[in-house]
Amino acid sequence: MRNHAICVRGVLGLMAAGIGAAALWALPAGSARAQTLADALVAAYQTNPTLQIGRAQLKQADERVAQARSELLPDVTATVTGTVSSDGAAETFRNADRDFRPDASVDARITGTVTLWSGGRNPANIASAIASVMAARARLTSIEQDVLLGAVTAFMDVRRDLQFVTLARNNVRVNGELLRATRDRFEVGEVTRTDVSQAEAALAAARANLAQNTGALAQSRARFLSVVGLEAKDLAPPPPAPDLPGTLAEA
């Protein structure tokens, strides 16, 4: 349990650092900086569509609690009606000097109803709505953990694949130079045609490995964009991992 708390505090600390640095993204183009892991966590927490759906569901569950409690409140209805009548209204139009004596009446009513006993239905509805809120909160917490873990994984995958692509590209360069040197040596009779073929095969394998790692990097970038909502451009090295507890009691 303590390890889990340490992990959560570490993630929240990274997010707090990212929130403090988020304003720096508005710097001019010449002042661009690397994306940090904290930036990725903050962006995922604020914009991830799965999290937004979970928050909306929690809000709906909260509203159902208010609706269930409103069933215990009085139901008040107010109505107002009025009538105006006049004897000899027809003569009024024939003789403007005739007195017009309207008779007016107003009827106002207020009706209220209160549920005194519902067979336990209202308390059950409230309890059910509260249970739905607790379940929605638990689901949202689980979604938050999954999204943040996905953001960390996507961040590290992009950095890993970038290094693999760099190594693969360097391997292609080295094998290309080796092939040129082998061909030069073949021209002067120092090596055989078999040596040249082996160097060509090594270069082809290096190029295939570069293509494979480039494809993996593209997939990792796509996952990063899906989870975080930002393009992975220049990812900064992640912070060091927190220290492990020194003893079992501390854990």
C-alpha cells in the first residue's frame, strides 16, 4: 500500500511540475523547449477523451442524487384565473354615453403535496444514486490510473524507439562503409566475391532493421498522440526513479 502511495505521489509531483511549466509552451518559436514527462502527464490528464467521458459520467451520477433527493421535497402548484364581464356591453358600442360597468373576478389557488410515506422507495432511490456516484468515482480513478500509465508508457516507448532508429541508422552507415571497403579490396584481389556478397547481405539486413525500427517509431508516436493529445517532437529524458524503501518496515 505504501509503495502504491509513493508511486501516486510521484506521478502527482510530475504533474504539478508540468502545470507550473505549461505556460512556457507559449514562448516564441525560437524559444522552443523539449517536452518533459510531466508535460505529457498534464496534457493526458486534461485532454484525454476517455477521461473526459468518465468525468461526464460522474457528473451525471451526481445529478441523479439531486433528482432522487428532490422527490422528498413538497410539490407546489400555483394557478391564477381571472374573468371580466359587463351587463349591456352591446349597448356600449351603440351609445358611447352609456356607462360601462365591468364585473371582474380573480381566482388564485396554491396546491401543495408532500409524500409522507412511499414504502421506502425514496430512500432506496437515494441510496442507489449515491452508490452509483461511488461506482462512477471508482471507475474514474481507475481510468485516471490507466491513462497516466499509458502516457508514461507512450513517452518511454517513443524515446526507446528513437534510440533504436538512431542505432539502426548508424548501423546502415557502418555497413555501407564496410561494403565500399570490401569492394575496393576485391578490386585489388585481397578478398573474394564471397566477401563482397556477405558485406552486401549485411547492408541489406541493416537497412531492413532500420525500416522495421522506423515503423515501430511511427506506431509509438501514434499511440503517444492518441493518449497524450500532443505530437511527440523533442522528448526530454525522464526524471530518475524514486528511491526504493531501505527496509521492509519502511515499505
